[in-house]
Amino acid sequence: MTITINGEKREITETLTVMKLLQELKLNPDVTIVEQNAEIVSRADYETRAVNENDSLELLRYMGGG
């Protein structure tokens, strides 16, 4: 299945939840905002929200500094 993450096409072999995708990408879900098809996904839904064929995801991470 083909999805787009931050403008880059990727192939995934299985249906994933948003949480599983973040885990596979080694991204901390506590500091990652996920936009799926132009809709912000609530962190409460990460475990249940499926990633589907042709989805477009933007993954944004909080960065500290100062």
C-alpha cells in the first residue's frame, strides 16, 4: 500500500494504526503531531486510527531550544 509522509511516497506492507506507524518510524508519540489527509489526529486516537491506502500524513515534532 502506498502512503505519503511529509511529501515522500512510501510503501507499507500491512495496515497500521497511527501509533504503530510512529513506533516503526521511531518517533515519540508524546511530541509528534499527526495530520492525516489535512485533519489533525487527536493523540487519544493514535491507537485506533488506521493508516489507509493513499493517505497523506504530515508528522510534526516539537523541538526544544532557546
